[in-house]
Amino acid sequence: METFAIVVEEGSFTAAAERLGLSKSFVSKQVTKLEQDLGTRLLYRTTRKISLSDEGARFYHHCQFIINEAVRARAEVMESQTSPRGKVRITIPQSLIISGISRLLFEFQRQYPDIELDVIASGRVENLVEEGIDIALRVGQLEDSSLISRRLTDCSFQLVASAEYIEKSGTPTEPKELLAHNCLIYGDSKINRNWPFRMPSGEQLTVKVSGNLNCNDGVLVVDAIRQGMGIGFGPDFLFKKYVDSGELQVLLADFAMPPSTISALYPQNRTLSRRVRALIDFLSDRLAV
């Protein structure tokens, strides 16, 4: 199964053989024997390339999971004999990376030099088990009951604009007035165009906004807000230094939703290794300050 998975990842028997330190003919025989055992074709072979059959694609998916779990099991036994070591695969939304959480990750690695961090900058909701992810940092609550959530800290969502934009386009006094404004969309957020607010009555209102910029790069969106291109909406840590300096102004503060949560998520059926627990504890201590 490992040989088959490496052939798929490398895209050729030759490259897989080099990676494994085996002969090309031996690697080919291994895959052929696997196909014979399973009674189905996993790979289509031509002189130029290999491609997966439908059955091969499904089988490769399972191979990845099993190999990742085997590597994890071996690493956990080994690390129990020494200080925490090995790889931690973590996914973090770009907004948190922009806010400076990377400094905490560097501090963690200085404290635990034998732990390798594999960081994925993404706000999408991954299947943590299938993709071999140990921890997902997320803003807000997820409804996936297969994940355990540990609160790290709180954050609030803010509506912001530059003085230049306000002078040019005016200040909205209630959420529905945003329909007449140029709203800049951070596409990597699950909120996207649907911006939530709480009315004085306590009722929640969602305004579906629009504008001339929709981007999954938070840096570009924040820069556009700073340049007076439009109004932006996002977690307060995304704008904090610009609000503190007076470069950006907070709008409709009286309509803000209650604080949300920044959490560390991990699979329910997975016993946390020492290295994963060390990272979660570290982030909890630092972010709670």
C-alpha cells in the first residue's frame, strides 16, 4: 500500500523507485501484486504517464489515511521516551496569520525545537482525519460534532473604514445602509458577503453586501480598506493595529454581535500526542493573556 501511494504521489514508477531506494521492476511488481490481490486495476499505465482508475483513486485515499496513522503511532511511541518531537500538522485561517500568530508559532518552535510544524493557511473546513491534520484553529463555532473544540480566546467582529472613504461616501448609521456602500469581501471567511449584526432589540440581522472587490487574500483586502476603497468586515485582530493608530475607524459599533471564540479543533477519536497537546496548551496560555 505504501509503495502504491508513493507511485501515485511521484507520478511514475521510476521516481517512486528512486524515492524508495528500490528497483523500478520491483516497485512495478509490488503494484501488480496489489492489483491481483484486490482483483481490480488501480493504475492505467502508458509509456508517458500513469493515471488512477476510479477504484485506484478511492483506494489511494484509504492508503493515505492508514499510512498517516501508522506514522503517527510510531512517532507517539518514540516521543514518549524523550521530549516532545515529531510533526504537528495545523491549519490556520489566513486572518489569524495576518494578525501575528506566526510569532507565537516561532516562539513555540524555539521552546520545542524537535517539533516540526506543517502549517496550512486555510479557512475552509477540512476533514481533519482524512487529511491527516492534527489541529485546526478556527474563529467562531463549527457544527461538526465529530470534532472536539477547546477555547483559546475570544474575539469580536468589526466594521471598519478609512477616514478617506468616510469623507467621500459618508458614515452608515444602521446596517441596512451598507447596501448603498462599496463593501470589500474577504472571500476566505465563512461569513463572506453575509455580514451579521445585532439590533438594539436583540434581534440578529444579516445584510448581504456587495462591492467591487472579492478576494481570499486578507492582506489585499485590508490594504484596500486602508486605501479608502471601501468598507471591510472581519475579526478585530485583523484590524487592531490600524484602529489603534487611528488609520481605520470602527463603524456601527452599537450593532456589533457578541464576541466569538477562537478555538483549537481536533478529532474526537484521536488521542492527543504529547507534541499536539504541547502546542494547544502553549497557544491557550499565550492567547489568553
